[in-house]
Amino acid sequence: MATLRNLAIGLIRLAGYPRIAPTIRRIRHDNTLLLAILTLEYRLFAVGWNL
């Protein structure tokens, strides 16, 4: 569970959101933000970045 939490926090920070708790609360109500953060991970791997 800690690994998944750390992955989620890392993706949120990588997406440019420095405040984790408010961002997680916003994700609960705005699924498009979640998809944007997950898409960021996909885009980074697609261009060859290693996280």
C-alpha cells in the first residue's frame, strides 16, 4: 500500500501540484484531473523518460 501511495504522490508532484492533500480531495470530485495525471505518466514513458 505504501508503494502505491508513494507512486500516486510522485505522479501528483510530477504533474505540478505541490499540495498533495487538496489535490487528492479534488481528484475525488473531478475524475478528469485523475485522468490527466495518469496520462502524464503515459506521456513520459512514451517519450522515453524513466521515472
